[in-house]
Amino acid sequence: MTRRDALVTVIDSLHAEIAALKTNDVHALERATREKLAAIEQVALLGTGPAGPEIRELADEANRLNETCRIYVNLMAANVRRRLQMLAGDHAASYRPGIAGAYA
């Protein structure tokens, strides 16, 4: 397997993670995450030699998709926190200043 192939696998796995997050499919999320981690390990095993434009472009795409996953997870966590606060009767907690309150 080449670095290119491993990065393509990382990208495909990130797309699968995003799809699983959108549909709340825990099993698909676990599968995609396992595949992503295995592909990242493969990239690491292939070394850190010079990267041409195609490899850089693939790595940038993987970084963008990973950032998208991070945003989905953070928004989901904020929504869960807000719902738990509402269930606990802490309605004012959603309006705390700062970045955490902005996502609630």
C-alpha cells in the first residue's frame, strides 16, 4: 500500500464517519473510526518522506474532513449538555457567556 492509498482510505473513512454522525448510526461510526485509525497507522508506517502535491492535497482534504467530524461531535455534545441542563431545571445555564454557551 502506498501513502496515497492509505490517505484515500483515511478520507473514505472520514466520509463514512460524517455519514454515521448525521444518522446517529453508532455501529457505522465505530466501524468507520476503526478503519480510519488503521489507515492512519498505515500512513505512519509508510514514513514521512517528501510529499508531492497530490499527497499534500490528500492530507489537506483529510484534515478538512477531520475538522468537519470534530464540529459535528462538538455540536452534538453541546446539544446533549443543553438537554440535560433543561431536564435538571437549569434553564439559565444555556445562556452562560463564552464559547460553550454559544453552541447550546
